[in-house]
Amino acid sequence: MGNFIFDQNFNLTQLSFILYVWLDEGEPYRAEIVPIYLKGYKPTPAVGLQKFYVTMRLSELSAKRNTQ
């Protein structure tokens, strides 16, 4: 949430993602990641290269932690 509210004016902080998690009786059964970028400080769905960069960064972070 920090980058949504207290954004800075350089590209690294303008790319992020939103994680949706569906629960059934308190247990997760589905998760979805939506790549976003901040356009005028408003979260906006990422497309094209922006979506690619968010997805690649998430893959890099996941690989470092041995997660998918």
C-alpha cells in the first residue's frame, strides 16, 4: 500500500502488483496477481512492457525465495 499512497517520482516505485486471494472457510483456494502501474498516483492495470517488467520482477523475487 505504501507506493499507492506515498509514491515517489521514479519508475521503480511506479510498477507493482495487486494480489487477490480467495478464501473458503478461512483457507486460501485461489490467488491471482494483477500487474499494475501508477498513472498519476492511481493504480492502473499494466499492459505491454509494463506488464512484462512487473511479471519478470515477480519471477526474479520468487526464484530467490524458491517459490512460484
